[in-house]
Amino acid sequence: MNKKIFVLALTALLLALCSSAEAQQAKKVPRIGWLGADPQAPTRETFRQGLRDLGYVEGQSILIEWRFAEDKSDRFPELAAELVRLKVDAIVAGNAAAVGALKQATTTIPIVMATYGGDPVADGIVSSFARPGGNITGLTPLDPELIGKQLELLKETLPKLSQVAVMWKPDDSGSALQWRETRTAATTLGIQLLSLEVRTSGEVDKAVETATRGRVDALLVLRNPLFYVLRKRIVTLAEKGRLPGMYPISDFVEDGALMSYSGNNDAQYRRAATYVDKILKGTKPADLPIEAPTKFELVINLKTAKQIGLTIPPNVLARADRVIR
């Protein structure tokens, strides 16, 4: 009888252990990668908040492997390969350079573009906006399409505007596309351009100095991860040279730049969290259409305008979605 009780107890214990192991396996915590440029970017916390809004708790119900190239764009391939080796469940790419590196590194791990500063279809990243195909989907800010409006707003702000210095990165496809769109828009508006080609962080100071010395009327900074990482430095140099500027996103304006016109960057990163959630729940990237902003915002820093001796025309100020005083 004692032997029978022992066998039954042992069987019950083994079943309990198996059930516990199965439960632990069922509760496998998903792990995602993040490949970006700036570890201090506000969008990092915005993305985290997006995950929290969906019920995820970092470190408990989701794990994130953070990787940042900072101002060294040539590190993106190395960091992309590192995330692939970790066999994460999905990877969020914070810019076009990260997307390009990840596309070369994997064709199986789902990739979510939090932002892509060029044309993902023309660049061969996806097949189409409606049906991306492959393992990449996400969001695009439509930067090339906004260049004309940015120049128009600069001209309304500075009625005597005739020459604009443009900071861009020629070895980046997204920046190069934006530069081409800038030239087209400038011709239409009768604006002359001074090209400021910047490839490394060490060339930023010289570029702004060239713009100031060239007595241009304004500075236009195109979207690129290098410029984003160095945004405070660029803004400080422009202010020192009393150079009015139009910048690619509001983060620059919050750091002291004069103005920006773009989609809501925070909204895109919150939306990127939704894409990750859908993928973790089984949706294939190929079936998730790429989204673009439907609303754009003009952000103006009046404190900066005062510091550089500029009065923002009332008609421009009235159209601002947000004013920093």
C-alpha cells in the first residue's frame, strides 16, 4: 500500500513539474532589438511609453536590446549583425541608415521602421506602401515631400529671403533624395542654395561657419541620424551666427532651433510600438501597410527668434501648432 501511495505521489509530482515547465515555456518573454543613433533621444522614451500603453512592462513582459551608433554611421552594419545574432523576435529601426543595415543583415527577423527619411520603395527597401512584402514594414515621415513647404514657410518668415544654406549628407540615400527635392523647390520659389555637404561630425562646425561667412539668409537642415545626434551643437552654432533655420523635426526646436515643419515624431514612435505588438502577436510584416503622417505641425521657438533679432510675422505665428516661449 505504501509503495502504491509512493508511486502515485511521484506521478503527481512529475505531472506538476511538467505542467510548471509548460507554463514557463508558454510565458516566454519576447525580446526585441532597437537600432538607432542617439541614446539620449526623447523618442526612445516615447516608444517605451507606447509599449506600456499596450500593456508591456520592460524587463518583465518584454525585453529590449538597445544598440546605438551615435555619430558613427559606419557602425550600423556591425550593430545590425549583433542584433541578428541575438535572434530577437523583431527589431525597431530608428532611421534610414539602420533600416539599410538591417536589410543586409537579415531577411527573416521582422523589422519595424520607426522612421525612414527617404523613399523606401525607390530605395528597394519594400515593394510598396500597401503591401511591403518581405520582412520590413513601419512608418515614413514623408520628408522629401515636405521640403517645398519648409522653404515656403522660411520665405514667409523672411520676406527678403534669397539664399538658403542646406546641410545634407551626400552618402545617405534619404538625404540625397531630400537634396534633389530641395533644388526643385528652390527653383520654383526663386531661391538660391548653398550646399553644405557633411559626412562626419567633424565637418559640422565648418559647414555652419561656411553658411555664416557666406551671408546666407537662412539654414535648412535635412533629416539624417548624424544631424539628429549633433542637433544641440548645430543649433548652438546657428544661434551664435544669428542664422535663422528650418529643421526636420520639433526635437531641434525644443533644443533651441528656430522652427520645424514635419509630422509628429512622437506619434510615429508610439505607432511603431503598435507595429511591434502586432508582429509579436503573429501578424507578418509583409501584411502590415507602411503608414505616413496625415497631419503636419509647425513648431516655432519665440525665445530663439528674439535672441537672433528676428520678428516672426503674425500670419506665420498664427499658423503655428506649437509655440515655445
